[in-house]
Amino acid sequence: MRKTFSQENLHPNISKKVLEYHKEVINEVEEAIKENQIVIVGMRWNDAVWQAKRNFRKAGKKFKYLEYGSYTNGWRKRLALKMWSGWPTFPMIFIDQKLIGGNSDLRKLLKSDKL
């Protein structure tokens, strides 16, 4: 299990700030995951994100795509998603409400016919 900093060790002055950091983005992704079998969370101008969308289209799979900025903006929202999920890169791909990883992980699943 990935180690995370204990919430009880946060000073009261920052606890709310940490717990609510871009909460609206987390809520949007959580809602999309509940409502869609496949969700891709990505960013503009990212080749791995583009490839993941292409891989799902080639496989004939419908997906929900959420985009948060590009290399030059939106990084705080993406940071909140990384902190929430523990996944360090984009895309973040969710299938049946589970994070399966990124595009290389998707390719492995498609190759193994376990998708």
C-alpha cells in the first residue's frame, strides 16, 4: 500500500486547505467514473492521452473524456488529481470504476483481451 501523510498530522491551520484542494475537480472525476464504464482523464497536447483515445476508438469502446489544461496551464487541477489517485502521469484511465493506469497499461490490457 502506498504510504500517504496522515491527515491527523496536518496543522489545523492548513487541514481544510489540504482536504479541499480542487475538490470540485475530484468530484467531477468521481461522478464521471460512477456514470461511465470508461473514463479518460487527460490534458491537451499530450501524445499518450491522444493515443489512449485512439486505442479505445479502434477497439470500438465508448468513453468519457475529461480534460484539464495543457502543459502551460491547469497544472494545479492535475496536481489535485495526482494527489487523490496516487497516479503520477496522464492519462488516467478508469474502467469499471477502477484506475487501470495510463496508455501503456491500456495497450497491455487490449493485447491480452482482458478489457
